[in-house]
Amino acid sequence: MSKSLLLITEEFPYPPTKGTWVDVWGQIVFFNRQGWEIILACRKSSHRNKNYSSLPIDIKVHFFPEKLSRWRLSEDNKIIQEAQDLINQYKPQVVLCQYPLWVPLISSLNLQGAEIWFRPHNFELAQIFVKIPNTLSWKFWKLGNIIWFAKWARLIFYDAPQIFVLEYRMHHLADRLFYISWGDMKLMRQIYRGLASKEWVLPFLEERIVPAKENKEKINVYYIGVGYDSRSTMQLSGANKLLKQIIPATELAMPETFRFHFIGRGSKTYLKKYGSDTVVLHDFIEDLSAFLRQMDICCVPVEVGWGCKIKVVEALAFGIPVVAASQSLFGLPPTDGAYFNCQSIEDYIEGFRALRDLKTRKKMATKSRELYDSYRLEGEKILKESLNKSSVRI
């Protein structure tokens, strides 16, 4: 019997230029290497006319109509019928859903014995309440803030209860849950419980280690954000922390030692006033892997949000030393010597001070890559065992 897996996600994940896309595409590549046929179903109509013959692996692609609301407790009948047609045609042994928003769809299908897997990318309920104080000021009379208050009122009183229901149902509907974040796994399985198998599997990345480079004019530090406008809450919070507090303090302590690079759409527009010889703005970079091979340190001072910061995992996979806020490291188990866990500006300065030394950078690079490889091997083992059990279930 052929082995097939139906993977349901929001957006078409190729090329993998965003955090979620990187993770989803890594899953697809892994399942394909295990000899499974992949049927990818997603819902973004903007990708309907793309030429999928250029994909590096052979997968089936189907597009659902747009959802009316991300956190609805019921599913559109047309989407249900199209998903059922995919089940009837391909008879997958596994249906893997990214995010709990697909719970209403899965609950409405005759899966014909297929296992139900979910991949939680964030603790969505907690994320709402963490973001609120970081997107509002208390100047109520400003029109922009009135709009933001209206938005967050909807999130708290309308979306949050629905998200709780969806995350709870996900934990009780799924056969297996594979969390992207170690920290999320610890909390969510305590809160929602359920009988599903619950495992942590970090994103699978295909990167060659970046050799630590000899000291030159300045040591290159980078920060990546998907966007830098007011809607990009997490990315902007990290950029502001770096620009307004960490860089000035670091320059005062170690003048002319580091050059800070900001990567991501909108950096040249929204961060323009900060551009200098010390602060370099790059916007979107097409070949990010090649660019990162010129970097020496990754700094992630993001203190907002949940889930796993792909940029941290990516740096570990490259063997690039990481200096980051505790919340940015929430997706990983605490590990000594693999990264700098910072809780104050002084911690960032001490991290950068230590990484001026080439031997320290080399040591941390090796430790970082070894840590990533060990986590990846464990994740691959978990998924292989799960695939083997699912392939004999039907």
C-alpha cells in the first residue's frame, strides 16, 4: 500500500522565506525523504497561478477557498467538501494540520481511519495577552490608539474564547501533537491535557555550519524581522530594543567594535533615521543563507510573543553564536554554553564582550551546531516512529 500524508496549512510555503514557511517546507522535505507521497492543501488564493513544476520535489497541491475568519468554530461547507474529496481520492494514512484553526474542518471529515496530527506553532491564547501591552500606549485620545483598542477588545472578548476552544479541542481530537516550541509544549499540555501523544520537534533546516571568521574591522551582528511597520509587533519590539538600548550601551562600552545589520522588508523605510556606519539596513535579502555566512553573531532581543523563534534555531543550525532575550529562547530547553541568555542590557554587553574573542566564537559555534544536530536527530526519530505506526494503522 502506498503511503500518503495530507498536510493542511494556511499559506503555500515555497520558497521558504518566512518563519512558518521554513518549518512547513522542512516537514515536507523530511516526509518526502521517508518515501511518503505529500498532498499539500492551503488556502491562499494569491498563489493559485504559480507554476509548481519548478518545485524541487514532487508534491500534489490543492487550494481551498479563503476562510472568512481565522478562528471560526465552524468550517465552510465548500472547504469541507474539497477536503473530503482529497481524503476519498488519496486515502492518506496521516492528516497533519498546521495550527489549531483547522479543528472545525477535521471534525467535519470522514478520515477513513487516518491519524490526526497537529503542529502548534504558537500558544495562541497566551500570545494575545502578551502582545496587548506592547502595541498600545495610554494616550487614549489618539485615533490610532482608539483603533488599536477596538482591535484588541475584539481579540479579548471574541477571538480569545474561540482560540481557547480550538486549542482545547485540538488537544482532545489529535492522535499526535508535535509542538514547534519546547516552552509551549510544557505549558499547553498542562493546561489542555488530552490523551494525544505530545512531543517537541524543532524545525528541520538544511544549513552548512558557518566557520568563525578572524577579527576584522568590525564584528558583524545581525537581526532579522519579517517587517518593521506598526503591525509587526514582535519584530519591531526587538528592533527598538536593539536600536534604542543595546547598541548605544554596547558602543559606549566597546566603541567601534561591532556593526549591526537589520534584515527584513521595510527596514530602510521605517528604520531610516538609524542608518549609519554602525547600523546597516538591508530590507529583504534574496539569498539569506549566503548573507548569513558573512555574519558573526545573531542578536534576538525579542521579549514579546510565544512559539519558537525560527531565527534562533536558524542561527544554531549555522553555528552562529546567539545573544538573545529569555523569551526568544523560550522554544528551546535551557542549555549552558550554547547561547547567551540575556535578562538585562548588561547581559547583552557581557555577551558581546565575550564574543570579541575568536576562540570563544569558535567554541560557541561548535556547541550551537552540536545542540541543533542533537535536537534534530531526536525530532527525526520521533517523526519516523510516528510514521511507521501510522503506515500500518489502516
